[in-house]
Amino acid sequence: MASYLNTLLFGIYPYIALAVMVLGCIVRYDREPYTWRSGSSQLLRRRQLVWGSNLFHFGVLIVFVGHLVGLLTPIWLFDAVGIGHGFKQMLAIVVGGVAGVACLVGGAMLLHRRLGDPRIYRTSSFGDIAILVLLLLQLTLGLATIPISLGHLDGGEMLKFMAWAQGIFTFQPGVAAVVADAHWIFKAHLFLGLTIFLVFPFTRLVHMLSVPVRYLWRPGYQVVRTRLAADRSAPRQTVPVRPREPAE
């Protein structure tokens, strides 16, 4: 039973989550392009937003890039450039720990702002709050793996997750067995990360994929129409004119 559950969660579920993420983003961008936005609440309340948003985005970018590079870079490439597994493990702990704490603090400020301000709370959807809670929980699990990683400074545990992630993307059968004996915190961290991929297309996180490339060659001038000109059905506005005085 345990082997079947491990295969389901870490051998089949990753493909379901990634497929839903890719197809969901394509369908949403095609059918509902006007919902493809971050939904900023800056106009409602700027306080706490600057610090919270900067800390959160600074941390989440470093964590995301670190996971992407650390898990998907071939192991032989690290060996070829002389980066030892122990050094890579320690680098991930230090950099990931600092970035994770910054992201967690910033995310907590954003959640407090969203729940504590009545106006922002009323304009927030269930998905806005739920995805922020999921991200904070994922960050907490990630930071909770640091004490365990400190007991494996040889980098052996990290090699397991690198082999698992690369095996998923190269469609290797039976790759779930690589993480079968991993600590449950690591497994919870992996599962929740895959779940975030699964719900990604249905949340405001899609704005991460928007790169303002067209901004570089946009027209120099913008055509702006008045409200009266835009609404052709609006009645004409007349201005009363004072009659002229008779000539003497």
C-alpha cells in the first residue's frame, strides 16, 4: 500500500499537476485574457504593501530560481565544474534559508493586510487568500527541511531529489522509488509544491508568466478619446449662450 501511494503521489501526480498547469494557462489566456492580471490592491491601501510585496517577491524569485537550477541542472554538470555536493547543499541551506525567511515575512505582511483591512478583504476572492495561505505553508515546510538537511551535509539527500525531478521531466519509469525513503517533511513539501502547480492557472499567480516584451516597441503616442467621443450613444451636450446685446 505504501509503495502504491508513493507511486501515485510522486510518479503519477506530478504529470497531472504539470499537464493541468500548462493546459489551464493556455485555455485561460485564450478564453479569459482580461482575468490575466495580478489584481493589485495598491489603490485601496498602500501601507504595508511596499515592504510586504518587495520582501515577498525578492524571496520567492530567489527560491524559485534556486529550486529550478538546483533540481534540474544535470548532476554531471556540477561535477564537471567542480562544485561538490556538500558545498551545493550548504549553499542551498544558507541562500534558500535567507530568501525563504524574507519571503515568509513579506507574505505574512500581505496576508495580514488582506485580512485586516475591510475594504481589501471585501474585494479579495477566495482564490486570492487561499493561494497566499498555500504559499506561506509551502515556505514553512521548506524552512522546516533545513534542520534535516543539516544532518546530511554530504548532499546525499539533495541528489535524490535532483534525480527525481530530472526523472520526471525525462519520463523515466519508476522514478518515484527514488524518494520513497525520504523524510515526510520533504515529501509534504514536494506534494504541496505540485499542488500549487495544479491550481496555478486558476489563481492570480498567472501574472508571473506575463513579460512586458511588447512595451519595448509600443507606439510613442497613445490615442486617448474623451468619454463623450467614446460613447456615441450619449446625447449631445449644449451650452447656453447669452444673447447678444442690440447694437447702439
